[in-house]
Amino acid sequence: MKFEYAPAPESTSIVNIKPSYDLFIDGKFVASKTGRKFETINPATEAVLAEITEASDADVDAAVKAARSAFKSWSKLPGTERAKYIYRIARIIQDRAREIAVLETLNNGKPIRESRDVDIPLVAAHFFHYAGWADKLEYAGMGPAPTPHGVVGQIIPWNFPMLMLAWKIAPALAAGNTVVLKPAETTSLTALLFAEICQQAELPDGVVNIVTGAGNTGRAIVNHPDINKIAFTGSTEVGRMIAQAAAGTNKKLTLELGGKAANIVFDDAPIAQTVEGIVNGIFFNQGHVCCAGSRLLVQESIHDELMALLYQRLDLLRVGDPLDKNTDVGAINSAAQLAKINELAASGDAEGAHRWSASCALPATGFWFPPTVFTNVSQAHRIAREEIFGPVLSVLTFRTPDEAIAKANNTPYGLSAGIWTEKGSRILEVASKLRAGVVWANTFNKFDPTSPFGGYKESGYGREGGRHGLEAYLVASKHD
Ligand code: NAP
Ligand code: MG
């Protein structure tokens, strides 16, 4: 007997989406000097949600001027005073958590279960964590009296819109910087709601400025002469261009870029728990996760058993309406991203890998891709080397721990990795040899504001989270 799920839709009545949004500069919503707008949609239905402003060079300049002027007093406030504002923001985020989660799901396509239970609680936790740091900067490891950089330009991607905003803004403000932030073109709505939250928290004008737009707006931030530091999260390709633009200037730069993480399963791994970890590693947030466990490395002796259990489990995933509380896998964020996933998956077919997809029905409108697994993958295949950034897992095998380590490290990236084994000594041995910023053991995709996150090699440089995350926003003072 098969039990069907009844629909359990989350109500959208709590969100109030305006037909059109201005830019948030100097504490106020202001029209663009050029007035250009673009539409933002719900990727699960393709329905237009609102019009967003495309900030021009002149708008970015106005935002930088506002941030520069606000910096004078914000940076001089005692840390305890800055902390009060940041705590206030954290509490308002908790208070409005459901509203933010629903808006995030509407604009991003991620399941409400994830925005409600993962993203937004982590956002609040991040602001709480850094609020606590604001009056303790002398313990940040940057000398007895570290100072802020000044005006920080921050550019973030669409996969965790509110969480990436929190990772950027919370430490910057705690350290005494002021901010000009650009959200991703397809997911601006929660950043604009955050602007309202800044008003509600009575944050001094100009401390946070939100300029919406696409690549050109990002470029205007990067090239602005009066920005002291740039923090970027996004693709390695754009990161490389930003590094070139910042080279030869005085701007400080941190880059959080792509990944192609190995999730390594040894033959003694607790198998049921491992299957859940693999699913969470690559199908969480539709695989739109920089640290996703997109390369599964399985010890050859358990390959068949593990894959049979994995296919069984994947057929149970519920794909569809992101607002349904039972949904596990939501919509792909944009038509462009769906095209990229399709192109890379087709390359897997063409190069001789074997494709398996879950047998779920996909909605007729919106952007969708079923949970998919490629076996018979070789290290040379594009699907083993390039970041797909979608619900697609590439499976490779190994025989010995040394082979697993060599294969795991055979990538231009180095953001994260996972190890599944019952042996503690093996976890320590393998983890110490993996060239990855974060290594999870018998779990995957676990985040905490106290824990540093960041990459090796083409995954970027700099760390976010915890004490390490403050370093990027402080200038060290001399130790005496
Ligand atoms: P993206 O195309 O690099 O975009 C990231 C941000 O940069 C967006 O706001 C984007 O605006 C903007 N941008 C585009 N061109 C620019 C330019 N020339 N100058 C300045 N800014 C520019 O990346 P994405 O496709 O949005 O995000 C996916 C990528 O982010 C993946 O590779 C993923 O691994 C990475 N990521 C990394 C982390 C991490 O912590 N390491 C976390 C999340 C995501 P538009 O929105 O208009 O494109
Ligand atoms: Mg892009």
C-alpha cells in the first residue's frame, strides 16, 4: 500500500512584495539616476514577482559616498554600541524569520523546509555571533588595536542570498566598516527586505547600502576608486576578473569561489547514515552549493551495495513546489543555470558515463532538473572536473586510501570534502592529506557561524565565519 502525501503549502500571505523596488542608499530607498529596471521572477512558476532597479555607475558612486560619510562616525562608535545595532538586526531577523524564509523560497526556488530550518536560522546566528565580537576586536588575532578598512564592496551569488549577505555584512559591521552590497541579479528581494530591517533597527544612514543590478553593477563596485576592500562570493571565472581588476590597486580582496568536493566513502562506513549524507551533500539546495559533495568516491568493494541503496533513496525524494513543506528538492534558480546543468549532463552522456535519474514527475512550468547520478565516470570527464552547480552526482571508485586521497585532490578546486568511515584514525589521516578548506567526517554540509569556511587553490582565498572571518575586515595593529 502506498501512502500519498497531502499538499502542505506554506502561505505567502506573510510577505508583502512591492511591484517595484528602488535602491537602498544612505538609509533611504532612492530611485536610480538612470532609472533602468529589470524583472525578477519565481523560478518555480516563472511568474514575475517585482521590478528591480539596475544600479548605474552613478548610483554606485552615490552609495560609496554615503558609506564613506557614514564610516567616520560608525568606525568611531565604541564596539559595545555597534554591537547593540547588530544584536538588534539579529533579533529582528528572528522575529521576521518566516517572512524572510517565504520570500527567499519565492525568489530562489529552494524548498521552504531549507530556507525556514537552515538558511534563516543561520543568518540570525551569524549576526548574533558577530555582534558578540564587536567589542572584542583586540582578541581577533590582529594585534591590540586593529582598525577597520573603511568602505567595503561586497558582491554575492544567488544560491544562499540571505545567508551570503549575513556572512558578508555581519563581520564587516562588527569590525567598524561600512558596506555597499550587491545581491545577485536573480535573487535581490531578501537583500531589499534586509534594507528595511536596517531601517527598523535604526542603523545609522549609510552604514549599509544595497545596490541591485547585474554584472555591470558589480563591476562598478570593483572599479570604484574609493572602496578599500572587496569581498566576493561567486564563480571562479568572475573571481579571476575581479582579482585582475584589484591587482595594482590598494584594495584588499577576499574571494570565495567554486568547488568540486570529493565525498569519500570507505568500506566500513555506516551505510544507511552514509546514504543520507550523500543525499544531503549533493541534493541539498538543488546542488546549488559551492561546497556540495558533487564527486562521490566509493571504495570498490561496496560500490554496488551502496549504489542500490542510494537509487532507492533518491526515488523517494519529493521534487516540486518549493513552498510545499514536504518538498525535498525545489526549482533550479534560473533558465541560464538550467541550461548550464543540461549542457554538462549531456557532456557526461557524450563522454561515456552512465546517467540515472530519479523517476519523479517534474512541474510543467518553471526550471527543473531531476536528481541525477552518473556512474562509470573517469577523472578526465568534464562532469568529474567542472562544477555543475546542480542536482547531479558523479560517482568514481577507489581501492586504497592513497588512491582515494589522490583522486580527491585531483581537482583545481579545494573548498570542502567528506569522509565516511568508522575508523577515527583514518578520518584524521585522510583529512590531514586532503587539500580542502573544510573536511566533514561522517556528516556533510554542516555550517556554524563560529567555524571558518573558505578554500584552497581555485576555490579562492580568505575565510568567512568565526574569528578568522573577522581578519578580512580588519587592519592589524602592531604588537608591542
Ligand atoms: P557569478 O556569476 O560569479 O556571480 C556572483 C556575483 O557576481 C553576482 O552578484 C553577479 O551578478 C556578480 N558579477 C557577475 N559578473 C561580475 C563582474 N564582471 N564584476 C563584478 N561582479 C560580477 O556566480 P553565480 O553564478 O551567481 O554563483 C554561483 C557560483 O558561486 C558558483 O561557482 C559557486 O560555487 C560560487 N559560490 C561560492 C561560495 C563560497 O563560499 N565559496 C558560496 C556560494 C557560491 P549577477 O547576479 O548579475 O550575475
Ligand atoms: Mg552570474
